[in-house]
Amino acid sequence: MKVLVVGGGGREHALCWKIARSPLVTKVWVAPGNAGCAEVAERVAIQPTQLDALASFVHAKDVDLTVVGPEVPLCLGLADRLQKLGRKVFGPVKDAARLEGSKAWAKALARQHNIPGPDFRVFQASRAALDYLERAGDYPLVVKADGLAAGKGVRVCQDKAEAREHILDCFERGAFGDAGGKVVIEDFVKGTETSVLVVTGGQTLLVLEPARDYKAVFDGDKGPNTGGMGAVSPSPIPPQTMKRIEEKILVPTVHALACEGAPFVGVLYAGLMLTPTGPRLLEYNVRFGDPECQVTLPRLASDVVPLLLGAVDGTLDRVEVRWDRRPAVCVVLASAGYPGEHPRGLEIRGLDRVRDDPDVVVFHAGTERRGEKVVTDGGRVLNVVALGDTVAKARAKAYEAVAKLEFEGMVYRTDIGAGL
């Protein structure tokens, strides 16, 4: 079968890498991909937001399955477009993608269906939000731009001044464009943060191994949020807690979307806080997390393609999934200045020195090829992933590989997986 992967980051490189290994697959394209994707798939010069061009390509090439990596084309309706052409697509339709496209809508849906999460309020103008800050007593508070902001629209505000600045960034300064036209302010909840991903076709759920994402740019979870500076899988969740997550959060969410007339097909990602009183939902994503995907797929011992097709065809109950019991650790190498402005076009050295270890894989995120050189082309540049018998061993192996790689201004967290 022929597969198209949409997107160009580390998640999409991981998807191409895993899909290309399937004996069911004869051809993999990626649109637009990156320098790493090109090693396992043929690149196509179409951006994820060019829905007409993507639909035309799928039709012309008779693509059997399209796998959508990023959230933006899903929220724009790419899955709807391809379904109307009679094409199989792994990813939710536009109405279901609102779970990520609008935090306010997702919060309201969760409240309506008694899905546990922090208390919240929604504001559509800066004056009302700032007035609320004057009445709010307890800090920190979490201030979120409602729409898609590449993981950068959420801030845990330690005091009123910080909350005020983020509200002004959203409403007055246009820091997040249209995504900041509405703001959610929610209570801060303490606990252990984790991510649970479930593959679903709208009825049957297949829960993947949990992962932990490290959002803040600096060690110790300091600094601004990013798209993710590293990840570990599995995240240590007791079986009883996982059962509660399924029963109280995952199943009700899938049921709620079915009630809305938008059955969810694809990967539903629940960002959770494990608190002393039980798991609490923080956010939804409607696709594989990035970099959670990069630590999940290397641990998937079975073929990923039947899993993807099972969601699309409604046959998940017949799919066998096997896991490598070894944990995986991912360290993200980023450009200086990320998540703010950052340089591009810097030569990456050392990639040839990390190819020999079968338990280490480097997924490209923001890279391009210029002649014989691979250069930086984004904020998050490389994802260094290692498997090991323990988290500590996987972590050590990942950082050994990191030490062999270099580009000017390269930054990364040194505490990914520490203490687990």
C-alpha cells in the first residue's frame, strides 16, 4: 500500500521511519518532510495547510492512507476533504479537532460530560480578564490562548503581574495572532504531569503506552513553554490510576464527540495532572504528541500500519499490539533563542557518529539539506532517542549520543528522565 505522511517535524520523521518498516507498505511520501524524512520517504513540496494541493496529490497518486501529523491541517478540515474523496485518512474531522483548536470549547465539553479538570473561566476581552485578576486570590494561575499557538500560548503565571502580561500578549499585542482572541484562565493544580494517548475509531479505544513530556525550555521546568524539550516513555502510572483515566476521561471524551456527531478517528492525546485526588484533564491534542510520538513508536514492537488502519476501518478490536518493555528517553536539541527568534542554516555535525547503535535513533525536526550538508531549519532541530533496560540507562545512552552532535548555539535540557 501507498502512504502519505503530512508534516515536517520530528513526529513526522518518526511516523515515516516506523511506517516504512511495515511489510504492508510499498511507498511512503511525506509533505513536506525534512532532511531526516528523506532517508525513509520521498519528499513532496506541499505544505500541511495547502489542503487543495494535498487532496489533488492523494487523488493523483492513488494514496491508500494519509496520516496527518500536525494539528493545523486537521483543524482546517483536511480529513473532511479527503473523506469526501473516498480516501482513508488517519486523523479527526474538523468538528472533532475542535478539542485542540479551541481550548474554551474543549473545556466546556469536558464540563458538560463531567470529565474532571481544573476550574476555569473564559474571557473574550482584555478588560474582563484583567478585572478577574483583581479578584483572583490564589496563584499560580494558568492563562491560555484559546486557539492554536504551537504550544507557546500557555503560561503558568506565578503572580498577577505575570498573568497581566500574558493576557495583554494575547489580546492587545497579538503575540499569538487569532489564537489569542479568546483566553482561558484556569486554576493551577499540583501533581505529576503525564500524557496518555489513545488510538480510536470513534467507538473502540486502544490505549498506547503513557509518556511524559517536558514543556519548559530550561532545566527544572523553568522558563517559557515550548513545543516540548524531551520525553520519556513509559510514564509511571499505577494500573488503578490508568483504569480511572480510561473510565473518567478517555471513554467519556470519545462518547462526547460521538454525541456531537463528530466521531473521533485518529490519536486522542490527553494531557493530565495526576493529583492526590485523582487524574485531572489539562488539555487535549488531536494527534500524536511531539515529542511523545518519538518515544512511543520506537517502543512499539508490532507493525504500526494495522493500528492506523484499524482506527480508520473500525477494526481496532482485531489489532494486536506488542511493546518493547524497555523505556525510551528523548532529548530535544534546539536552536539558541528557542522558543523565540532563532537562527537557521547552521551546519549540523556528528550525525554520522550516531548511526551504529541500534538502540539510538535521531529523528530530525527542523533540518534541511544544502548540498552535502545538513543544516538547521527550525527551533527544535533534532530529537535524540535511546532505548535502555532502565530509564537511567536509556537516559545515559541518549546523552552520550547528544555529546557527539553539534551545531552553533545548540541548547538542550540536561534533566530529561532524571529521577525516574
